[in-house]
Amino acid sequence: MHALLVEDDDRMARALGTALAQRGHTVRRVGRALDALRHVHEAGFVLLDLGLPDLDGLELLRRLRTVCDAPLIVVTARCEERDIVQGLRAGADDYVVKPFRMAELMARIDTVRRRTDPRSGRAGAPPAHPAHPGGTGGGGGRPAPVRTGDVEVDLAGRTVTVAGVEVRLTRREFDVLAFLAARPDEVHSREVILDRIWGDVFLAASRSLDVHVAGIRAKTGRSHLVRTVRGFGYQLGSPAAPAEGDGAR
């Protein structure tokens, strides 16, 4: 697969390029944001350093996400929680802090590619059975949209509308919401969600789950669309009012 490596440090770029080539990837390395925007359409996945000379890496990440949906992993020395949260909210599929073990990064690349490849059936794909009592649209196995309050989640079309207006979620935010909407009567543990959507039940991804749930609530303007079951996980909720004993966090 073709990788776009956005890294202005020559030594780091050589090490990453060699490791990627050894795993059978072709690599285009660029050191500036403008070149990344120029070549991102060629990429099967992107590795992005945030410390670029011509544009802040987070701003570049936001711009890349407006033109490209390729899997993207931030690889950076920025290790503050605020930076990690901002990177995930801006659309990164994973966030790796330098220094890192090369084998771990390669494993994370493989995991991100698996969960974002529609052929793998893992990227938030809805189950074959009806998503809610309304059944499937037309009986052909296509799940009917799931409605709760004034929110409609179209699992097949991968769209969300609130009061009839489409809301743009990131790919991972939609994956989380679609997973909950496909089984709206069930409470899903954090571990199950992380394994199903991220392919990773470890703590690093656990923070990412919380960030993406917060993003869903903020972008839809419905703080109780995702119901927190404290100490366990999440469930599709009613955006009209909080469930008894529930709290959005």
C-alpha cells in the first residue's frame, strides 16, 4: 500500500521509510504541509508529524480531513493530553507519541488499516439483522434508518440528521454511533466497543472512545444521544431527555 509520510526530520523519515518499505509499502515522504495536501489523494494511509515548518500540524490534519478519508496516524513528540485530545477530535485514527517502538507503530498501522478497510467488515459496519423493530428497508438486508427523538442514523448511507438537517461526523464518530444504533436496546461495554471499532481494548484507545463520544454529543447538539452507563459503557439514548440516573460525560 502507498503511504504518505509527512515528517520534516530527515533521520526520523529515513527510519520510518525503511520500516515501511520492509513491510511492502511504497512511501512518499514530504516535509511541508502544502506538499502533504498536494499528494494526499495518492495515499492509502498517512503518517503525520505535527511539528511542521510551514503550518501547525493540527491545522493540517483538519485540512486533510476535508479532502481525504484515508487512515491517518499522528506520530509526534507532543505528549500533553490536550494535544492528544485535539488530534483525535480533528480526525486522527490513532496518536503515537515519540519516542516509540517501531514494531508497535507498525502494528498500529496494521490495526488502523484493518478497521478502516470496508472489505474487512470491521469499520463500524452494521449487522445483517434489522437494526430496530422497524425492520429492513425493502427486505433486502439493508438496515432501515434508526430514529430516536429527532435524530436519524442511516446505517447503510452513513449519514446522521438532526431535526432533518444532516450533521457531519468523522468516520470514527459515525462508527461508534452506528454500532450503538444497530442494537439500541443493548448496553455495550467499553471493551466491546473498543474491540469492535478500534480493534484494541487497551487504555490508549479507551481515551479515544471518550473523545469520540464527546464529539458525537457536541456535533449533534444532543447531549443524551449517547447514554453513559457508569462503570460499564454506553448505549444509544434519547436525545430529548436524560435517562434516570444517567449523566453525559
